[in-house]
Amino acid sequence: MVSHSVTETESLGERLGGCLRAGDVLALTGDLGAGKTTLVRGIARGLGCPEPVSSPTFVLMHVYEGRLALYHFDAWRLSGPEDLLGIGAEEYLEGEGVAVVEWSERAEGILPPQRLEIRLESLEAPEERRICLRGLGLRGVELLEGLG
């Protein structure tokens, strides 16, 4: 699918946030500026998280409270999945909230097999993004179907 604006990207995230349940994991990939954090803003809104969402690049993880807790990871600065394990990420990846991992390719090997993978690609127009979704395992497929 193609998103033509920040608003459309956030709206997709909001719809997705409304479908999420405890234990869900979203694995985001895409270049710098591709819209990963924009999508997470929408997910947070869909989960009813009132505080503003920002990239956790320098702190590795932000927690936002809503209908479910949103654990927002940024693996950009990590050298590998062991770094995420070092901050106790496995507790959050299998926890009572929803985990969203930006730069998830750097966490490969510790992500659960049931997840939704989301790749964002910048297109020629400044705010246009190609968003590719792939459900892994039963829950990942259910999330895809929930987005219709």
C-alpha cells in the first residue's frame, strides 16, 4: 500500500493500534525518515496513549500507557540482538503490552516467531511511503486480516 501523507501513515497506525492485544509484536524496518516513528504515533493513538510519541533512539525504549502499554524500542544504535537482551527486552517482547521495534533487522533472532513485520520505504514525493505488511505466524496473519 502507499501512504500519501503523514496523516495517512498515522491513520494506518491508529487502525492497527485498535486491533492490537497483549503480547503483540510489531517489527518495523525502513531507512531514516521513512516514517517508522510516524506510524508508531498512530499506533499509540489507537491504543489510547495520551502522551506524545518520540523516537527512542538515545534511550532505546519508551513506554506509553494506554488501553495496553506500548513498549517502543529503537534498535538503530545497537550492535546486535544481544544489546536488546542486555536491557531486558525479552520481558517486554512477551509482556502484557504491545512491543514495537524500530530497526528490527538489528534484533533478528530474539523477536518472537508470531509478529507483524512492517517495512516503510520513502517514495519520490516528500510524504509518500510504501508500506509493506507481512504477518508471521497465526497472530501476524490475524493482524493483517484485522486491517482488512
